[in-house]
Amino acid sequence: MRHVMLVLVIVCLAGCGVETATTAATGAAIKKQEIVQGKKSMNEAQQKVEQAAQQMERARAETEAASK
């Protein structure tokens, strides 16, 4: 009887460890996805800033040309 209880305790504890490892892996996958999405958003924002700077440069050049 004592051995049966010991086996049950070990099985229960092993199950908790598997659940913890699965939860940690899921959390890591979510964080990785957040990082990838953040980098994508940052790249998109950088492209918009560069486009705005180009537009401003074109407008400045046009204004300069028109004033001559």
C-alpha cells in the first residue's frame, strides 16, 4: 500500500512539472510573437517617417524652385 501511494504522489508531481513546462513554453511562444510583431510595427513606422521626410524635402525643393 505504501508503494502505491508513493507511486501516485510521484505521478501527480510529474504531471505538475509537465504542466508547468507547457505553460512556460506557451508563454515564451507568445512573447516571441509579440517581439516579432513589435519589430514589424517599428519597421512600418520607420518607413512612414522616411516617406514623410522625403515628402518634406520635395516640398522644400518645389518651394525653393518656385521662389526663384
